[in-house]
Amino acid sequence: MLRRIAASAHLGSRSRLALSRAWHSARSCATAAGGETSAAAVPPLTALGEVLEQYKVPAASVSEDSDPAAVARQLRFLTAIGVPDVGKTVEKHPRVLSYDPATVAAPRLEYLLSLGCTDIGSMVGKCPQLLAVDIEGNLHPKVSILRSLGVGKIAAWLRKNPYFVKLDLERDMRPTIELLRSYPSLRLGHVVENAATMVFKKPATLKQRLDYYETELGIPDCGRLVSKHPALLSYAVETNVKPKARHNAQPRAPTIPPPPRPP
């Protein structure tokens, strides 16, 4: 299916090549895991330490009784799909070594590719959980919500915010969306598209910032302001906004014009 998506999507030749390699890597790794690959296909590694050293994986991230050949296959798979720093990825999320390329990872790759995502390796490097996320119960409902909010470039948004899969729909997303919807002039899709890391925070934090702009600074249409400058949602009130507001409120010394030039 990955090959079919790559062929039908509007992708450049380099992207298609990368997707094709990812697909073949998943299939070959799955075959090797099932014991159907010849011994020559899997280089012999006598010790787990050799494998970890080769891919710069911290020893503490892998169980001592792990099968060196199985670990090597999984690390080759991560490398093949373009993960930029396999060692750091495993250190961040050691369970990524247990995500079978064909039965677990491949369906997730197919879904991401169907959305237009092409830089899969970078996304997995930032959020390894992408390779095992529940598509029907987690990722697809969230993508549907993004679309309903007016986020147009889903693939670009996910590339910047792969951590999205770790958000809880009811705890992290719904309260924030309802809060922002209470500002009629706020362009919710635009704000989510351009300030995702600021939007999906604790609703109480966002409300504090919005209330400060509206009540303390006397901004009559806070929704319009935030729509124009989504980054305002990222500024901490006490350590950022208030000091700047006090500074701007201080009287300025009059500017003395320079003396006229002599004739």
C-alpha cells in the first residue's frame, strides 16, 4: 500500500524513492523477524554491545538479554525510514525497538503517507510513538478535529507537531478548543495552525493570558488580536507580558531635535 500511495500522491522523485525504501525495509525486516531470510541477509553480530556501538545507542536503553540480531534488524529499519539519530530515538523511547516493522509500523506509515506526510524519519525521531499509535482510536479522530477547525495543511502541521499523538483528546484538546471558541472573532483554525505548541496547553494557563490581555490591558477584541498574532498565547504573563507593559507605560523623555546647521 505504501508503494501505491507514493505512486498516486503528488510527490517528487526523491520523496517517492524514500517511501519506496521505507516500504521495502519494512517488508524485509518483517521477513527477517519471521526467520525466512537467509543468514547472509543479517550480518552476524556476536554481542549486543557491537550492535549498540554501531548505531550509537546507549546501553542503558536496551535490556541486556535482548537478541542482538533482532535489535540490529529494528535499528536498520529505523535508519532506512530516515530517522536522523537512531541512538537518541531509542534512548528517548526504548519501546520503539519492539514495534514490528510490518505488523505495527507499516500501517502507521501508510496512514501518515495517505495524509501527505513524507518526512517520516524526522517525525519518528521526534516522536517514536508514531510507529505504534492507535490509528482509529487516536490519530484519525484528532486529524478529523484539526480539519473541522479549519487546519488546511495537515501534513505540514503534523511534521511540525508529531507530539500531537501523545495528547489526550478529552483532557488536552477539548477544553482548549472550547475556551478558544468562546472568543467569537478568534480564527481558531488559523491560530491552531500557526501556534500549536502554545494552544494545546493547560486551559487555565491560556485563560490567564487571554484574561490579562482583555481585562488588564483593556484590549476590546482579544480574539481578533490573537488571530493576528498567535504567538501572544506563548508569552508568560508575569515574566514577559507584565514587565513589557510596565516598560511601555513609562513616560518617555522628550526627543530634543539637533541644532540647526550653520548656513
